[in-house]
Amino acid sequence: MLTKTIEFKSKYGRKVKISEVPVLKKDNPLYLRVNLRLNQFIKKVINQNEPKTIFSFREHLKRTTKWSEYEEIYQSEELKNNA
């Protein structure tokens, strides 16, 4: 699974980093669902006034989605023969 990190400034002027955001193709059926959850998470982070500056989107999804949905998003292909 390919992931990316998003960096921006909150409305309180602090630099915020959101890590482990999955990269999905637009034709993926999970694309819209992940994008909506990411937008909600970013709005929540922007409005928080706490000293924490690094957030994990993966951990957020673990807490807020069903486990089956989380596994579907972050599925990892098992390598054969440790290759």
C-alpha cells in the first residue's frame, strides 16, 4: 500500500502533519469513502487547539471505522517466498 503525508497550517498558525494517508486511484470503489473521511479528519484537526502537530490517518481510521473496512483500505499483498 502506497501512503502519503499531508502538511499544512491550522487556523491557529501551527504546522500540522497528517501521515499514512492511503493513495488510491479515482476508479477504486473506496476512493470516495476514504476521501470523505480524510476531509472530516482534516476539519477536526484544523479546529483543534492542542499542541499535538503530527497525526496518523491510519490510527484515526482504526478508531472510527469497522475493522473489515479498515483492512480493505489498508490491505497489503503478501509477498511469496519473502521476495
